[in-house]
Amino acid sequence: MVIVKDRQGFQKEVLEEKEKAVLVDFYADWCAPCRMMEPILEGLVKDNTDIKVVKVNVDESQELAGEYGVMSIPTMYIFKNGKAVKQLIGLQDQRSLEMAVK
């Protein structure tokens, strides 16, 4: 998993990624459901080499969170070829994430 702290990192890790689907997890350290997502996301990366997970802390990257309309967390976006193709809000299980990415 990659943690992105600014627009430049987001550009490089998400928007310029052409080989893998990217799941962007907008989270905060104080958010209990966000903390519950951590082992699920780790399992997703471990079991799916074609998926990249990028984490964006909404407290540290308010501009990015605002740009993507994040109103509650966790909010996840699936990106393919630099374009957001799906949004998921709230706690998800690994199987749901895998199905959303495919």
C-alpha cells in the first residue's frame, strides 16, 4: 500500500498508473471503520497482484478529499487508466472490493 500526502503523489501513484487498477482509500487515523479496513486492504493487495491500494488521509489532504467529494469515511474510489470508475462508501469486505475492481 502506498500513502499519498499531496497532489503530486496522487498524480504519480493514481492518475498515471496504467498497468493496475487502483483502489484509493480516503481515511482518517481517528476513524474506527477506517482502521477496520486496514487488514481487509492488506489482504486485497496480498491476494490480487493486479490491484494497487493508495491511502489518502483526509485530515492531511483536505484538498484531494474535497476534489473527490468525500463526505464520509471510509470512502474508496476505483481508478482504471487514471479515471475514477466507481465509488464505495463505508466498511467493505474483501470479496466486495474484488468484485468492484473487476
